[in-house]
Amino acid sequence: MWLADRLANLVTGLGGPRDKSAGALHVHVPRAKAELDAAYRDNWLARKIVDVVPFDMLREWRGWQAPPAEVAAIEAAETALRLREVLLRALRLARLHGGAAILIGDASPDPAAPLRPETVGQGGLRYLHVLGRHAIQAGEIERDPLSPWFGEPTSYVIAGGQPVHPSRILRLVGAPVPEEAGGDAFGDSVLQALLEAIDHATAAAAHIAAMLPEAKQDVISVPGLSQALSTEEGTRRLTERFGYAARMKSMFGMLLLEGDGRSPEGERYQQKQLDFSGLPEVARLFLQTAAGAADIPVTRLLGQSPAGLNATGDADLRNYYDHIAARQAVELTPALARLDALLVRHALGRPAPEIWYAWRPLLQTSERDKAEIGRLRAETAATLAREALSPREVLAAGVEGWLVNADLFPGIEAAYQRTR
């Protein structure tokens, strides 16, 4: 086997000294905060890559599953604390700089003291503040597997040297970094691994734009040009002559030149045109590469329909929305767990482990599809009632919950409340 591999290397040069890729080596070069901020502020593609995913994760928000009065109280608490706005800003900062934090404020005068959930009563939360990665310093990571803070920093310090207990901090991470690779309490900016692809995409568009003024150029061969330009008077007369010729062409659509265009003493005129036929595909290829690196479909990142016969982009968007739903469940829900427990106490004045929520789907159902789904569910409920497969009061409660949450009939929730 070794002889065959060695002979293949000798013949093709693969892996040998003539193989240009044999010496390739990945070297990590951290992007400075100033560079990341400049890319976010000045490069439209970098900005969209940072902003799109957090916006989509929170776009439809979440629906609490509880009695209507309790849902209304919890949603009012979310609005008063600006939870959705705060979380959106924190997620964007986390993606841009590699991490961010949300500071939970209650009535305690000492942020360094633990925030105990049992001490939070109705209206007990005062504020939620967003802290960028560079506005908060994390302490050492807890390594004791028996500690409830295992894997999290043991302490934080915010601007001014104020220590904060980790129970008051919600930590959000951008692109996770393995601990063995030097990762700390936060991670990398998502742009760290994407800036090269982003730069290539934007540079391709810039180069094509720079070529547009050169798309069609007039070329005039003038006998004795060097001699005429050798004197100031000759340069002036030549400049005036062809400046006047250009004005005539602009006004009358024609260019008058001396000579027949063939004689040595006559001026010869020709046009040079660039071929742009393959450039759109090149620019599109770089944009698709950047979109793939960001794990965002082109239809969402660029807001354009895919090319090709019968191409709609529906499959790409469905896969992307499934990806966002998975991130909501795997990343966002655990990150919010501590705050959500406090939020319920803040809204209701008591713990309520029976209350839960679900992230609303990103893929919106058309009115026709809603009606068809409603018909099928109604038939199912009628079959269950006719065959007595479910207690009538249980089935009625399920149908009520479906009708209230399905948004098929406006005002039906209030109507149900009036019948009680």
C-alpha cells in the first residue's frame, strides 16, 4: 500500500514538494473589536448576517400555555420589562462580539449577593440591562461538577469594578469556542470565520461595479500624438480638439474626425466593449458562498427568489426555519430558563411549574391552509365525541384551547369568558 501511494505521489506530485496545498496551515488570527464594529457598520452583508438570525429567532415570539388571565399577566410583564427588545439587542451583540449578558435587577441593593427566586414576589423585578462582552468581565469557570454553577463563571465584574453574582446574569454566547482551544466564558464573533467569505463577495461586486465605466470606451489613434503632447501648446490644442469632438458626439450622436480612417495621416476610431456575460454568475457564486458559510439561505439573506425552472426556495426556507426552531429549543430556551422562572413569579406572585410556553412557528400558514387544518381537526373532534373516545368536558376544553390559539375567529376568547 505504501509503495502504491508513493508511486502516485511521484507521478502526480500530490503531497510532494510540488503540491502547493501541502504546506497549507490554518493560523487563528483574532479579529479586533474595532474591525468587527467597522464591518458591522460599513458592510451590508456582515450586518445582515449578524442581525437576521436573532430577528428570526424572536420574530414570532412565544406563546404561553396557561389560563388567559395568567397569560395576560405574564405577557404584560414581558412588555413592561422590554424583554423582547432587550433579548434582541443582546443576541445581536453576542453574534457580533462573541458574547453578551443580561443583568437582572431586583430590589436588592447589593448586586454581589445571590438572587434567590423565592425572594421575588409580584412586581419584584425592576429592570433588564444589556451588557456587551467588553462591558462585563467574567471570572474563573466553575469546575466542580457538584456545583449548580458548573461550567459558568463564578463571578462577574461590570464597569466601575462592581461585582455581580452569576445568578443575576444571563450569559449569551456567539460562536462557541472549545475550552481546549482557549475559550473563556464567551466565544468568537460569528464574523470571525465569515469575514473572508464576506470580503470576497463584496469585493467581487465592487470589482464589477468598477468595470462598468469601462464597459464601452472610444479609442482614437492619432498620428503624431507623442509629438503633439511634447509641447504645452500642442497638448492644449489636442485637448480642445477632442473635447469639442466629445461634445459634438453627445449632442448629435456622431463623431467627426479628420481623414478617412485608413491613411497614415488620418485619425482612426474604434470602440472597445467589455463582455459582462459571465460576471453575474461569478458575483452570485461568492454571495452563495457567504450565505452558506453563515447558514442562511440566499432567499432569506438577499431577499431574492432562486433562479431556475420551478425554483421557489420553499425547501430552503423550511430547512432554515427548522434550523431556527432547533436553535430556539437548544440554545435560547435553556438560556432563558432562570429568567423565565423569575418572570412568572414577578407576574403572578408565585411559582407556577405547570405553566410553559412554545415558540410560535416562523412559517406562516395561509388562510386557506388554516381553514383546511380546521376542517380536519373539527372532523377529528366530532369523531372522538361520536364514538365517546374522550370525556366530553376534556374534549370541550381541548377544542376551546385550539380555537383560542388558532386565531380563526377574532373575539372567540372573550366570548368563551362571557359564557362562564
